[in-house]
Amino acid sequence: MIKDPLTPIETPQQALDADGSANQTAEVPTEAPSPDEIPQDIAPASTEPSDKEMGVVELTLDKGVDVRAYGKVYALDYTIQEDGCEIDLTIDYYNRRLKVLNFEGDLNLICRRLDYLATKNQFDKIFIKATAQEWQGFLAHGYMLEGIILHYFSGENAYVVSRFLSRDRITSPTLLEESALIQELMSRPRAERPLDLPEGYTLAIATEDDIPGLVILYSHVFASYPSPLTMPDYLLSTMRRNLVYAVIKDPEGNIVSAASADLDVKHSNAEMTDCATFSAERGKGLMRILLVRLEQELMRRGGRCAYTLARANAPGMNKVFYDLTYEYCGRLINNCDISGGFEDINIWSKKLS
């Protein structure tokens, strides 16, 4: 079930998810620390099996190509190459969807292959970023335009088209409330706030030495998450690719807030994601400081666009991006599985240069 955004959460955390995946404002786990306490250890994992059936996962990668994976499987990147088309995609088991990264060739063939894979894997959403010249061609194959990511393709817009394969996945009972949230937010002037750290706090681009602190932060902020942020090996692998983390530490050296920029070098953009702040540190403007620092790093590396996918029922994170002059560009219906249910995600985009 999608959580009602109007239902009060006892002690919310400031955070956001990523797509692969989504931005989150997560509920505090049952064993959350008191507001004036910063945890020093990883939050204890649940000893109960989840309903995700992630212990043994069977996936179809292509016609005649079936695999069985053991352990916790979130997603798998795969390339289909055959006469007439080539498709780079993420088989996103956790979020029950196909996410197309790149494609070329005959559109009819591409859509047939995607429908086959989604059906065989019992996924009910296919998610594609297309160019201005491509996106309308998908409409005849059952896709719908959900939003735009401005400046995504090296300055040109990306059009997010999705195909839904179940009534439950295409239906969101919270759309009216989420639309009212955006309407109310955008009726206000953008708020300006000094980018001043509290006394004794430090801001830095994270290094591999910061991984233990990041794991502690993410394990306490997120009861569940669409990517394995609480696994040190995963964080290490992302740092060694094109993902930059920024962190803020308190006077004792504890990481109390973090965010990342997932760089797409080919298209000169980055997704701002993986944002989390301990509840005791909320209200100090830390996330705004982190995002501005990541924007600076992105521009230094030649990035032209920053965008984010923010949880649609989270007023705080949507306000942060609005105040930082990001533009609202649409909503992705039931896009990410967050804390046990699919939720809608708002698109925000900003031109950097």
C-alpha cells in the first residue's frame, strides 16, 4: 500500500532515494535513538524474512536465457544485442520494473522485447528516457509520458515514458494530495538561506575511509531502500565508479548528513540522490549545503544538468530542491518500492551551465 502523505509520521527523517532509484523521507526504525543521540553502530537488521522473496531469485534475461541467483538481489544490468536492435537495461527486481538505459534500432522490435521480458519476470512497469525525436513513437505501444528531465541529454531534454502492465501499478490513490503539495509549494517565493555550517561541523567530499560512517547513517535512516546502501562493498564500488558522496560531520567526527551525485559522463548530467540526515540534525540546513557542494563538484567535472527524483509525499525534500531553483517536471507513478510499498516520485531538474 502507498502511504498517505497526510498521515503524520511520528519522527520523520530527512532523506531521499535514488532510481534506479528514489528520494526518500524514511520513517525512523522501531529502535531509533533519542533525538540528541547519534548512533555509533549499524542498526540491527530484521531477523524476519521479508515479502520481497529475495533469497533465491529467478530471472529471465532473454529468450532462452534464465538465471537463478542466490542471496539478496536488487537489480541486474544487461545488454540485448540482436539483428535490428540493441538495448541496455536494468532488470530491477526490487522495484519490479525494467529501466531502459540506452536503446537503438527498430522501435517495434524494441517494444516487443521489453514486453516479453517484463511479462516473463512478472514486472508491471517499463521506464524509458527518450529524446525529443523518439518519445512519441512509444505512445502507439502503450506507453505514456510521465514527465521531462530538462537538459538531461547534454543540454537537451529527456522525455520519461512508461508502460504499465497492471491496474494496481498505474493507479495511485494519493495523486490529488501530491498535486496539492506541489501547487502550494510553488505558490511561495523561493526561500534563500545562508550556507553556513553549525560551529565545529565540517563539509567534505567523502573518501573510502568514510564508508563505515555512511553505513551507520543509512542503516538508521532507511528501514528499507531500493539499493543496498547499507552494504560497505556496494558503497566502495559506487565510489570507484562515477558516484560522488558529500558528507557533513559533527564536532566529534560523526557523519550526520550525506548526499550523492550519480554522474552520467556520457550525457553530462547527474542525479542527486542518497540523501539522509539524522533526525537530531534536522532543521540546520545541512542538506541544502550538501547539494550545493555536489553541484559545484558536478560543474567542475563538466556537468550541465542536475536532477533528482524526490518522494512525492515528502514536503521537506521537495522544498529543498524548489528553493535551490530546480524546476518541477512531472511525477512518476508507483515508481519505487519504499518501506514496503510503491510510491510516486516527483522529477526536479536544474541547468548548471
